[in-house]
Amino acid sequence: MKQIRSAARIARQIQQTEKKMDETILEANALVSALIEARFEGRFAAEVGHEALDDIVRGLKAMTDARGAIASGHGNLAKVAKDLAIEWRMDGPLDEKIREMPSFSAQEQDAA
């Protein structure tokens, strides 16, 4: 029973961590957009603030790398649960997850 409680706690925590990672990436992305929009609005040359933009984009890349590591860890925890015969659902209770992004052809997009 302790394993099940621990597994449930870990599952909740990893889902929360993944959600927070996505939210943080969205915030950083909004910052990148704001910087570029401000440059346009101020009619500044592309060189103005480029080093700062480059730093922030590098930080955004680090965040996406960290997000990928957390997602990989989630998958590895699922393997641990299976090895320990702990029932789990990778998608959480009653959540339906799509494993791949849908792809659309140009014809399908034109028809829409």
C-alpha cells in the first residue's frame, strides 16, 4: 500500500512539474515576442538588444531541453512502476493524451 501512495504522489508531482515547465516556456516565449515587438514599435535597428535576445533564446532552449529530460524521466518512471508491478496510467486519471502531433497536407488545409 505504501508503494501505491508513493507512486500516486510521484505521478501527481511529475504531472505538475511538466505543466509548470510548459507554463515557464510559454512565459519565456512571450518575453521573446515582447522584445521583438518592442524593437519593431521603437523602430530600432536589429542589432539593438540582440545580445539580450540571444541570451534569452539560449535560456528558452535550455528550458526545452530540461522539459525533454523531465518527459524522459516520466517514461522511465513508468518502466520502474511496471518492474515493481505498480499499476499506473501515464496519462493520468481520465485524461486522454495524443502521442503525436497530427500532420496535415496542404490540400487538407486549403479545404478547411
